[in-house]
Amino acid sequence: MAKNSTTAPSFATVYGYPRQGPNRELKKAVEGYWAGRVTAGALRAAARRLRRDNWQQLADAGVQEIPTGDFSYYDHVLDTSVMVGAIPPRHRAAVEADALDGYFAMARGTQDVAPLEMTKWFDTNYHYLVPELGPDTVFTANSAKAVGELREAIALGRTARPVLVGPVTYLLLAKPAPGVAADFEPITLLDRLLPVYAEVLADLRAAGAEWVQLDEPALVQDRTPAALNSTARAYRDLGALTDRPKILAAGYFDRLGEALPVLAKAPIEGLGLDFTGPAAGNLEDLARVGGLPGKRLIAGVVDGRNVWINDLEKSLATLATLLGLADRVDVAPSCSLLHVPLDATAEREVDPQIARWLAFARQKTAEIVTLARGLTEGTGAITAQLAANRADLASRTASALTHDPAVRARVRAITPADSHRPQTYTERTPAQRARLGLPLLPTTTIGSFPQTDELRTARADLRRGRIDTAAYDERIATEIREVLAYQEKAGIDVLVHGEPERNDMVQYFAEQLTGYLATQHGWVQSYGTRYVRPPILAGDISRPEPMTVRWTRYAQSQAQRPVKGMLTGPVTMLAWSFVRDDQPIGDTARQVALALRDEVTDLEAAGTAVIQVDEPALRETLPLRAADRPGYLAWATESFRLSTSGVRADTQIHTHMCYAEFGAIMGAIDDLDADVISLEAARSHMQVADELGAAGYPREVGPGVYDIHSPRVPGVDEATSLLRKGLGGIPAERLWVNPDCGLKTRGWPEVRASLESLVAAAREVRTELAEGENG
Ligand code: GLN
Ligand code: ZN
């Protein structure tokens, strides 16, 4: 490629960097502060050190313009609420008494006040705190954090670009505050919000910002003409300000679609666009709108949310095209690097043959620096990097791990019959009823029982070699016996073994499957101080040995009543892992599904009559754009059925999803063809039963009658009245009685009391039904 001599040199930049530090120092400092072990001053100093080190790391790597403001003690959307003064009335006293404590009160609640609600940041596994707004919301500018961090960076001699959540995205992510009409639309507050952004922009300008970035990822979703008009207005007004830095609006996670011409025409100086994965269409769209003449483009050509090395030559080709479409082209990952772990070289236990395919935040940073250099100086300046990259990519393609002939042959041989049970639900029920002999309104739980300190200690002891496998297994066996004895005594009809042997519902399986990689340090922020280590789907997936049969069989041998086998479904396995980017995701799903199918049939052969395949991630993985949803739901439901359709008619398949807003996936739930589904419902007052009933859902349903997200114990009357409500939507022959979700995060005393209420309620309603029949 020719040297880019006509335009400005290309910079390498990022939108954000992992916040936690190489050893999760931020988590330790924040949790230490909560526990009273760390002073506010020490926490602030730790945060300052982490920011300084991150900037240093970026600058050392060759990044010319670093982001500021991406750091957060908890969450960047919460930071935005503070910046615009959107403090809910119930948190005001705490914020006024102490800004830092008030901030954490909004994030986590206190004894007396509830926190802000938390939900997923687009289709990532990061969770943000939902702004609560209403017609009475008064915004006030508080630029302290944004300005403070910018000043810090400038004092260290850095060229910095403050990054803020944009005003349109902020409002589109907000919801009506408690007590405000549910149909209130926060976007109607735009005119009140813009002056506050104007003030912050002026403050940033005064503090030395040449550029500011406003993140608008909400614009990659389908938006109404009204929302697009609001966007146009917002950027016209911000653009018209005289006292402001240059503005760059960034959309990522998908194509900007209809919002692209709106932003391209806005009187702002730059745009950040994603060119990876489903967002690659931005390239064509950009050409169609005539490019960004006179503007700066930040080209997100390195996938910022997955862990694979970039195809540098392919990216250079994209960048070369983009050079003709904007005044200046800079190179960046597609989104903040918050969504990937920090450093792949820390994974010393990963086979070096595989490690060379991995790029975490540090490696991605090196990639964008290389690309920017290639763009500015010509490819001759990066020949060594290109050669190494080519070799790494080739080694991945040629690897036996990514191309296991047996797995490939098996996937090719899948026929439509494999993902359909031979009998319909109506044909299966009599066989299942005869085998299980359950009462009306059978009671069950979702799988896990409290993960006690003893269990966690035993797992840690095993890891550190303080106890051997035999001692650990004995601990697990004892726990299983106790959990079963408790359930039988409590009068539960379909039992669970309690999942004491599982660290995590995805990792437990990932560790046992070939082709799946666990990381040691691959922490990614899930929310606040909670970090997870998603496993990596690195190669073709196979199951060398049964994964759950041993403990399930043991559990059944200790109980009279049926014990449910418990598996994590293919969609959830993929959703909570890093997936391959070298084959269609549906292919990866089918490989995982086949491994699970073998597990399901092995469980059946071992005498398990009820098998639950959890799919809590089915809905959250829904693509951001409606047009992409049918394709997703097709492979998602097919892979679920592929894993569950190899069983006899009298084996009952359950599934579980932990949310109540499933409107968008009602059809998909039906397509799963599970005999029984348990759902969250306690907080929505059984509305789910009505909705499923109204939609004509034909199979069995267990809408949760016990909200496990709170330590509150439901009374018998409460559970009884929820069940009666449930009967309004689902007939008694198809209604199950269970909690909303697994019990692993709860304590034993609440669990005992709550399940007692649940069983008592089931008995009471059974009696009512019998009396109704006789009388
Ligand atoms: N079976 C799992 C449990 O009970 C389900 C967890 C979930 O839905 N997230 O813990
Ligand atoms: Zn759940």
C-alpha cells in the first residue's frame, strides 16, 4: 500500500481501557473502602495510580491520543448521572452528605434506600446503572470528574481526549423514575439536558481539551424517526456552541444505519465508527452518504470485544478505502477495551500454539499502533508485524484444534430430525406423567442451593493442594446428601442435587470440554467490583467424558423422588464465553449442542427422568437490530433442540430463563419445545403466566413465586395468591411451583423459610382445586 502522504498522519487511539489494573487493584481498593479498611484518600490515590499506569501503558505502546473519563469507581453511566445531576430524590441526602458515599449508595443501595436498577450494556456482559428520570428531573452540570481526569492526564504530559456518554444515548438508556408514568419518555428531556452538556464541554475546553468524544452506541439500535430527529437536534445544538472542544460522536457494537447520515451531516468535527463483525456494513453506508468530507474519522477496525488477533492486512485494506472518505483517519478498536481482559501474555498456562491467536487489551493496542503506522508510513514500515500476523493467522487455520475432523463430520451429518423430538408434547405428556407420578402443581427448584463458605473453602483448599480430590469429593457428596434430605423433608416433588461441585454454570462445563479454554487472569468487569473470567471457545468442541453423570447418578441413588439433571444450554455457553470469529456462530453453537446432547442421553441412560437445560442468556443475546433477530433465534432454538431431542418420550426436558420480559422471544420459547419452562415472575406478579396463556403457550410453566434476588421470605399467603394468579393464565395440569432462579446466592435460613411457604402454598391450592372439583 502506498504511503498516505496527502492527508494528516493517522493516530492510534482507544475509547477506553480495562479499569481494574493488572491484579484487580481497583476491586480491592473499592471493596476495602466499603469494608472500612481503606480510606477515601487511599482509594482516590489508588485510582489515580491506575489511571496513570494505564495512560503510561498506552503511551508506551505508541498511542498518540489517550482517552480520559473512561475510568470509573463503579460504572460510567452512573458517572454520567452524577455529571448531569440526575440524582434520584432517595439518594440526595447521601450524596449531599458525602459525594463518594452517595455515589456508592446509588450503585449498591443502603439499608434504607434501594440502588438504581442495573441492566446489560447493549449486547455485552457489562452492566450499567439505569438513570431514573421523570418530568420533574432538573439537570445540573457537575464536570468535576471529567475535568479532573483530563487535568491529571495533561499534567502528565499526555494528549488526551475526554470520553463521555453522549446525551442521546444517556436519555435512551434511562427509564421513568419510580412513581413516574411508565409511558414517560426520557428523551423528551433533551432540551433540558443539552445546556448541561454545553457547560461540561465548555469546562473541558477551558481545562485544555482539543477534542471530546461523545459515545452514542444507542444509535446502532433501531430507532424511531423521533429519536433520530432528537439526535439531529442534539448535535446541531452542540455543534453550534462557540465555547467547546471539537466534537467526535462514536457509535459502536453495530452499524449506525439510519443514524449515520444524521451524524455525518451534523455540524461536528468527527465520527467514530465500528467496522468489525455485523458493523462492517458501515463501510458501504459511509460511501453511500458521501463520506465525511472535512471531518475526522476514527476507524474501529480491531474487534474491541473479542479476544482474537486482528487480520492486519484485511484491516489495512479497510483503512485504505476509508482514507478516501474522510479528511483524516485514525485507528482504534471498535469500542472500549473494557470488554476484554488486560494482557494475553499473563496466560502462562495456555498452550503457546494457541496463545499466539489471542489479543487482549494490550495486544489490541499494539495492533492499532501497527495499523496506524502502516497507514501513515506505508506498509513497508510494518513488514515484520505483517509477516508475524500472517503466520499466526495461518497457524490458527491449520491447527488440529480448530479443525477436528470427527467434530466437523458430525456437524455435517446433522439432519433436521436430530433437532426435533419424535413425539409432540401432547404425545409425550402421558408417558412422562406415568413415569414421574407427580401431584398436581408439582414443586421444584431451579438447581443450585446456597454455596456455603465451607464449599468455597473446600474448592480453594483443593486448588491449593491443602486437600486431595478424595476429600473434596467427600465434601461434595455430603453436601448433596444433606440438600436431598432437606428437600425430601420439605416436601419438594422434583429434587435437585444443588450444584455444589460447580464454580460457575458455564465454566464448569467449559473446563470439561475439549476446544474450550479457561484463563487464569482474564478478568472482565461484569458490574461494579464484580469481574468474571469468561472461558474462550478456541477450537472445535468435543466431550471426552460425561460431565455431570457421576454426581447426578449419585444424587438419584440417595433419593426416592426424581432428581433433575442440570445442564447449561448451548446459547448460554456461547453468550457467557468469548466465541470464535473464524466460523459462523451457528456452527460453534451446533458443536456445543452436540456435546450437550451426548450428556443428555448419558443422563437418560443413567436413569435420569427429568433433565433441565438452562438458557438464561437466550434473550440477552438477542441482536441489537431487529433485522438480525430471526437469524439468531433460528440457530439458538435449533441448537437447544439439538441438545435435548435425543431422548425418549418419557424423559421430561425442562428449561429455565431468569427474566420476565420475554415478549420479544415468545415465539422462540415455544420453538424450544421444552416440556417445562421455569421463569422469573414473582416481581411481575405472575404477569408472565397471563402473557404465556394469552399467547396460547401449550406446554408446562413454572412462573417463580419466590423472588430470590432479595433476602425477603415470601409468606404462605403471598405465595398462595401468586399461584392463584398463575392459574388465571396456565391451567392447573400445566402449572409448576418453583422459585424465580437458583438459590446459590442466598443463605440457608431464608431458603428454608421460603421453600416452606412455597410447599405450603402448593398444598393449599391443590386442596382448593380438589374441593372445587368435588363441590
Ligand atoms: N441452574 C442454575 C442455578 O440454579 C440456573 C442459574 C441461572 O439461571 N442463572 O443456579
Ligand atoms: Zn435463573
